[in-house]
Amino acid sequence: MAHKLTEQEQATVVRLAKFLGKELPVKFRGNAGGIASGLVRLRGQSIAEKDVRAVLERYDATKLPTDTLVELGVLLPAADGGFTLEIPEKRAIAKAERPRPPAKRDGRAISRLDTVRKQTPELTDIRLKIIELDPRLWINGWLLSTPDAYVRYERELRALDAALAGEPTLGDGSLSLRELSYQVFGDEKFLALESEGRKLLHLMGLSDVVNCRPQAKLELMHHIPKHHRHLRLIVSENLDPWVNMRNAMFLDGRKRLFGERVHGVVFGNGYIVDDPHKLPDLLATMDAEDVEVLYWGDIDRAGLQILSKLAEMAGDGLTVRPLIPAYRLMLKRAMRRFADPLENEETDQGGVPVRGLDLFEGELKEKELAYLRAVLDGARLIPQEILTARDL
């Protein structure tokens, strides 16, 4: 049985854990406390390499080379082929810190959070708030030992706690990843692969909690099941809304979407207008006398710019107008969530000119149009994923 650490040894563990938490490669820093504790428990003048490897294996750091600990000055080679344990002093820690090139990072980046073992009244208050959450969020200890994560992500953690209340998973599998992400967190990209939100779930031991609809492949770019001389199509900027509409028509036999009688749906894949021949070439294969396109995309400067450019392509049997019922419902949903339009997601589209707003004049109520203008003027975003299959 492992021996009980003395008070001096416990202090040594804390010092070593702080050092390793800063100096180890990023992917091993979460194990710094365990590695420090295991090394300090290896009493004796010389420590065998096999004992060091056993500690690393115990704390899921088998891919951490022993040489790294030597380079950091934690293990010093001994004459008998083993090692002696050295605890770097504060001045050594400062010396060991390597300069890092400047980089633009998210102010809430997970990689910038440090593990904190100390106890202060302020940290105790934060940890008391943490243990009020669903135990699955803190049972593995990471969130309790990284209280800054709660401070920076309190809104998202509370949203996650509410969504998990009485549920085995986050989501029931009916929503796409982006739809689920927006529904729970108000950000359709929070759960994206390699996102800070997905890293947060991983560190809390919740990598498998997300239950969403499998991502569709892109082979089928349109669903127009029957020939019509006078064709009415919905063109969707993003994939998930297109899949929802395609499923409604293909699986459920729907002929109306958002109250509009339509004959098919097309996936615009973002900037469909970047290639001026893309949509006309597709429509040419439909052998229709005339085509009416109802465009539906994100409410942001880029989304309306696509709509505006598409409208400029109209003529010769092609008319283009916004899918007003969908946009109106998006605005209604956003207004309910964020009374202040500037609370919607920020974008980097400040340099993108506002275009296409004239296509909504006379189609929206005055309050809806004012909200729309404020979102565009503030370079904000209301994503298509604010609506789901239930809204069609």
C-alpha cells in the first residue's frame, strides 16, 4: 500500500505539480498532479527507469518520454543508471520557461487555463458553484481543479447542466451538431470538432455525451423529384437546413415548406453565386419554362450579400426573392432569445458591405426590419440553424 505523504512531501508534490503543469507538453499537463505525486513517492537515493515508466503508465502518460523529464531537470541521471529526483526552485522555473512566439488566441482558450490546487475563499466559492452542477461535469476532478474554466464558461456550463437535467445524453439524436449546439449554447459552432467547447467536454470526461444526427454527405446537391414547367425552388445556404427540407419532401412527402408550395430544394453550399454558371446550369437541366427561387440563408452581411447577388442574376425566366416566412421566424426566435440585437453572435464581417436589405422592405413588420438592420449594422449573425426540422 502506498505510504502516506509527510507534510513536507505534500508541499514538494505541489511545487513539482505546478512546475510540470507549466513545462510539460500541453497534452500531458492535465496529468501533472498525478505524475508529481507518483515521482515523490519513489523514495530512495536512486530511482530505476522502470519505476518512472510505471508512474507515467499509471497516470495515462505512457507516450511521455523519460528524456523530457531529464531535459526539464526533474530527473537527474545517477551513476548506477537510475535517476535522482530534483525539485526545481522558483528561479529555475523562470529560467526553464521558453519564449513563445506571439499568437492571436481566443481569450477563453482552454489551453490558457492553469490547474489550481490551492484553497482561497474565492476559489472555494467557485468550487461550491461547480458542485451544484450535474455531477457528470465535475466528477473526474478537472473542473474543480481548474476553476478558471468555470469563470470563463459559466454561461455555457449552466446551459449544459440544464440540458442534461434528467437526460443521459446531450440531445436525442434528432438534431444536427450545429442545430444542437445553437439550441443549447446559442452558438452553432460551440460543439464543432476541435472547438473550445468540444475540448471542454473532453477535459470534463464528457466526450461521448453528445448525441446528434449523423452528418450528411454532399453527393446529393439537390432534390427536385418531379418535372414542372413552372418551377419553385428553395435554395439553402447551409447544409443542415437543406437536409431537413429534403427529408421533409423525400421522407414525409411534404409539398409545402414554411407554408410555401415548392417543388424542390437546392443546397447552395455557401457562396453559390461565386460561380455565375452554377445555378443556371443546374436549372437548365430541369427543362422548366420559368423558375422562381426562394433563397434562405444566414442573417448576416455575407448571407444577404449572397441573396443580393443571386437576385442580380434574375431575368430570362428566373426570379429570386427571399424565403420571407423562414427569415421572419428566424428573427422572431432571435428576438425572443436576445432582446438586444447586438447580443447575437459577433462576426468578422465588419468590412463586408450591407446589401440585400431592400429585398425585405415591405415584407417584414417594422419591428422585425429594425431588428434585422441592427444585426447587420452591428456585423452580427443569426444562423440558419436557429430553426430545425420542427419549424418547417
